[in-house]
Amino acid sequence: MSDISRKILMYTIFLVVGCGFSGGTIYAADNLMSALKNGQVAGDIRYRLETLQFTGKENAVASTARTRLSYITDDYKNIHAAIEFEGTFSAFTKEYNSGVNDKVRYAEILDPVATHANQRYIAYHGLPKTSIYYGRQRIVFDNGRFVGSDSWRQNEQSFDGLTISSTLLPEVEFTYAYIYQQIGVSLDVERMKSNLLNISYHGLKNHIITGYSYFLNLEEQPINSQRTSGARMTGEYSLRRGSSLLYSIEYAKQRSYKNSPAFIESDYVNAGLGVAIGEIKVQLGFEQLSGDDEWGFSTPLASKHSFNGRTSQFLATPLAGLRDVSISLAGRLIGLNLVATFHDFSTYVDNRYIGNEWNVMATRPINRYSGLMVGYANYSDADSTDDTGSKASRFWFQYQVGF
């Protein structure tokens, strides 16, 4: 379907929603006006100061304000529409490489200055326990490891396409998505013809079993065209005195697909084990993305900045693959939500050490509309004998207020 055809289809759907044809008669406009008047408006402003020191680059300082305004209509004959605008602006300083501003001498912080429509879709809820969305939308499957919105960055990732979600079968959540375009955090566009399927079973108390198959047919980066199928299970077991045992386990297989010129045959393994005692939580994690020195397991639609450390050293999997062994401690102290995490990184091939990272994040809600966040992360792959190698450290201060 061409871009022009898609726009014509979108405007046609809006016209049908606005007019509400039935038996050749146009419904009175006041019904539609009620849906418009009863719609909901929401928005927020998120100011963030982020600094980055990275070996071989000038120190970067990004002071940005992300504004967001959304409007969603009330239902009209089981249909509603929504639009969300997002704008990122420089505040005080912009001495950083945003990925698109050509300031390559600075370290990279992927928050370009831009304004765009982050969401614009039509939704239909007329089928039993089923919702259909068409247009630009936020799509997150499971923890975002394979498909996500990457909301950590100021410009959120979104997708153009069709999604169908259903809970018609007891205890089963079914979601299918056809994506023809991805808009990344740097507002880079990847055209595609991708089919995504995610099915989860919620029939076991405190446990979720999920199976998925993602068929990515990418036009701009055909080398990343792939089919990935896997399963995951997460849950918890109640222990004594209000404590619980937490776990997760996941495996996926990735192979080349459609127009990919590469030979892809990679594996993904993720396992976690933790204990929660009151407001304190301790977790051990192991994540492995295999590689063969020519290809590393890839996740081009993922919430990449949420995994493998906060310094974002491994947004792309090394060709030799990646092993990430982590331990995290989370709790609450004097009104602050605290999380401290340590990562040890090595390659899948030959298990070579490629660095470690520790990070700490503190968040504090001020009221139901606003909150603060402060964070710091430090990465190093320096050799312990001569202190050579790469180092990176990031600092964040963030204040967000919404309505």
C-alpha cells in the first residue's frame, strides 16, 4: 500500500466515523459532537538534564524539555479516534550529538530536537472482547525486549500499522500486529512489511505464559529482516511473612527472513530469579544474545535503552554476541524509590570480558501529577593492568509534570 493510499484510507475512516453511515442515512451530527466534546485531553512536560562522558569524545550536555499533548474522543458507535503530539526542545544548552545534528565531536545522547505526531489512530471495539487499532500507535509486547516504545528517551518510538487484540478465549490474550513503518527515537523511519503475533495465557495464578513469533521484513535495513519465535514464563510464589520468590525464563530462536542477505541463526536466553521482602527486592539476571563473529542476535523494534545497562553501550549486539549477568537491589528509603544494578558483560563467542556497569536510579513522586528522577551510571571495559579501554558515565536529572 502506498503512502497516498494509506492517507486516503485514514481520511476515509475519519469521514465514516464523522458521518456514521447506516442504511444510506447519515446520522445527526450532534451524536458525533457529543463524542468530540466528551473526549479526554491529557499532556505532560518532562524536563531532563543528561550528561555523558565517553572515551574519545567531548563531554556532552543535553538540556531538553519534552512536551506531550494528546486527545482521545469518546466512543461513537464503538469507534474512537486519538492523536498525540510530542515535541522535544533544547533548554539552556545543546552541546551533544543527537544522532541527527552533525555534532559528532560530542558523545551521543539520542534526543533530537523535533516535533511530530507520536500517535494518530482509529480504534474499533464493536466485536466481542476485541479491539482493532489502525494508524500510528504505541506498541509494547511483554517487557519491550522485542517490540516496545523505548519511552526512556524523550522522543518515544511508535509504529504505523494495524493491531488486533482479543481476550475472547478464556484467560488468553491474543495480539496480532501488521507494521508498515517504524518511527525511532531519533525520528528515523524504517519502512517494512512485518507481521507480529503474541499470545499469553493468564490461567495460572500469579504466572503468565507467553508465546510469540515476529516476522520482520525491513526495507531500509534488509540485513535485519528476520523471523524470531520464542516463549517466556514469568511469575511469583508466595513465601512466608509477606515475602515472595520471583522468576522469569525465556528462550527464542532467530533466523534470516525474506530479503535478508545475511545467514542468521541465533538464540536468545533470559533467566531471572529474585526475592521480594516487603518493599525490598533483590534479583539476579542472566541474558544471552548469541553471535558468531559475523552476526549478533538483533532486536530492531525493541525498547533498546531499557536493557544491558543505562549507559547504552550495547544498543546493537556485538557480532560475537553478548552475555549480561546482573544483580539489582530495589527498595524505598525516606520517600525515595531506589534501584541499584551491577552488570558484567562478556561475549558469547569465547566468553571474553567486554566491560561492566553499575548504575543507581532514585525517583520520588511529588503528587499524582509530578515526580523527580536522579540517576547515574558508570561503564568501563578498561584492562585492569594498564587502564586502557573505553569508559562512559551518564548523569540524569529529570522533572515531569502532567495533567
